[in-house]
Amino acid sequence: MRMLFARHALLPEGWRRDVLLAWDAGGDLVQVAPDAQASAGVQQAAYVLPGMVNLHSHAFQRALGGLTERAGNASGPAADSFWTWRDLMYRFAGRITPEQVEAIAAQLHVECLRHGYTAICEFHYLHRDAGGAPYADPAEMALRIAHAARASGIGLTLLPVLYAHAGFGDAPLKPEQRRFRSDPEQVLRLVEALEPLRGPQLEAGAAPHSLRAASIAQIRALVGGLPPDRPLHIHVAEQQAEVAQCLEATGRRPVDYLMETIGIDARWCLVHATHMTAAETAGLAASGAVAGLCPTTEANLGDGLFPLEAFLATGGRFGIGSDSHVSQSPVEELRWLEYGQRLQQQRRNIAVGAGQRDVAAFLWQGALAGGAQAAGRPVGSLAPGRRADLLVLDEDHPNLAGVGTDDVPGRFLFCGNDNLVRDVLAGGRWVVRGGRHADQDDIARRYIAAVRELRAA
């Protein structure tokens, strides 16, 4: 039995004092006891929070960050946009090798852990080699992501992606999309191949890429063949052009069309869902599905702002992801989720609920619950039976000096740019101590070598 004594811990019911946390050798919490007595020899910490879930990741894009921030010469409708960025991403994806993917993913996972993510959902669509041919082992790339997660210690939900078309109307894939090609049967075989890896630190679900890249018939076949307890994710309504294309092809808006034809429920995570009508927003909230929000990527790509206030008012569930990884910090995602709403509404303190008026606490607890649901794993809270995923904040940092416990989340999310995460426990394993990952240097060396190879290619 391993133990930690927290003078203040954020439990599902809120902050509690003098909490004894104990976990077994398998990494599950077996005791969470408030108002306990500190025992001799047990490590102590001032402020302990549950580790955050990163519900949307394209790991390979970590190496692309900062390399697409130069404007082209076009203006008007042809100016830089999500679509011009996508063309650059395709060219980058066309060169990357399995070994490089593993090195990049491991670096990403270390960075995520150091900033407070203890679990990640990988939306994985690099299925084939650079020429579009299958690998000798079709699970090659997925296994590389799993190996990276195991090396870093982060919990993983692998989501092999169904990617069959280049656009609505079953448009054939373009040459630069050939690495992504898959059909429902291939995705289901990949999920089956991952079965031996499933366990406390790894789950396997599936993801139709989008309504652009998979037909309704294909999505139904995938959903029907997937075990009923597995998570399902999909990109939807990220861009206005996507909405217009969906309207032209189907007569319906994307979220409305998905709800009508597939009947989404709590298994689903709708990633982005940026552009919705009031009826779509209410329908998504009522479905029990999670809205997967990625504010730093959505801002970087010029996507737009999710209708957060209306969604929360109708009981919607949300989580956060770092998507293209221009940031690896849950603090930054949650900060900009709130700040975007403030800029749009010209008001303050938007993300609150009837029972929680503290914005930072509401955001952290809400993203934990939605992220855990989207990951399909027992994470997201400090409670018996959940994974021992937690963060210890740096009690000696000036930002936490002289504050009451109720002010800690606000200081953590909305004060300065220093990383206040000192130690990180993931699956019962201390992976970060004093702000450093146990294998940080070795993983960084492999990442640097991979990036140099890519730039030389």
C-alpha cells in the first residue's frame, strides 16, 4: 500500500482537509479518508488535485507546433485558414516514420504530465506508410503510441480513426490523405489487435474522423461492431465551411445530422462542435455526449468560439484537449475557454453552475468529469476505485502564498504563467517530481533526434 497525506485535497464534494489517500500496487485508489491523522513516514502535501484528462490528441502534430505561423500572400476567401494549415499538416504527416511518431508522442506525454494531464485520448489516423501501403503489422503506428504512453506513464485511450473519404458525397481520398485510409472493418480489426494491451492504463475505442471523411453507413457499421462499453469520438462542426458543405450535401447541419442519423449518447465525444444553432446546442447537451473543446488549437486555426454559456445552461458536459499541441497545459486550455467567452460576451465569470460559483473550480471539476467519460476509464476524481492520478501543487510558489484553500483553483488557473504543478502521480506511479519527469532527458534526446531527421527529409 502506498499513501499520501494531503492537508487539502479536492474531492468530488469540494475541498476537504487532512485527507489520507492510499492506493494499491495496481494503481487504484483504495482509500480516500478526510479528517484523518497524519502518520509518521507518510509523504505530506499541502494541495492535491485530481489529474486532468486530455480528451483529444494528434500526437505527431506536436513536432509541427510553431512552424505554420507565417502568412501567405492570398487575401479574402483564399487567405490563411484551417484549410491552408491542413495542407501543411498533410505534407508533414507524409514524411513521418513509426520511430519518429513514438519519439514525438513520448515527448508530448512528458510535457502533458508535467503540466497536469495524467490521461490522454489519442485520435489516431496515421495507419499506413508514406506511400499509402499497410505496414506488415497493421497496428504498427498504434503500438508506437502505446509504447510511448507506457514509457512516460500517462494513461491512454487509443481511438483508431475511420477515414475513408475526402469530403461529403464519398469524395475519393486525395494522394496526401492516403496514409489515413481505413474502412470500418479495418478499424475494428485494429481495435481487436489492441485487446491484449487493454488494462488499467490503456483503453481502446474508435473514432469516425468526421462526417466529411466517413459516410453514415460506415459510421453505423463501426458503431455496430465496436464493443458497447467503448468510447466513440468524432470531429464535428469545427469550421463554417464544413457546416456549409454538410448543408449542401444533406440538407442538415452537422450536429443535427449526426444526432438524427446516428443517435449519439454518453459513449460519444463530439470534438469542437464549434458552430451550432441553439437547437443543436440543447440537443447535444440532452444527449449526454461530451463536447470535446480544444481552445488553444481552435484559436490557432481560427475555428471560432463554442457556445459554452448556452451549453452549460442546458446541462451540457464538456472536457478539454490539446489537439494539435500548440500548448500542453490544461491551465491554458481552461483559461482560454473562459477568456474567449468573456471577450465574446463582454462580461466576466461565465463558466459557473447553480451549485458552483467559483469559475476555476467549476472548470476543473467539469473538465475532469467530461474527460473521464470521454476516456472511458475510471479517472477524473479522488475516490476509491478510481485510478491514482493526482497533482501536488507547489505550496512554496509565491502565487500560493497567503491564500485560502478556496482561492487555490483561481490562483492555479488565472494567475501568471509559471507551472504550479510540482509532483504528478499517474496510475499509482510518481512520474514527475519537483517539476521534472523521471525520464525527461532521455525522452527529449530521442525527440530532438526525430525532429532533426524530419527537417532533413
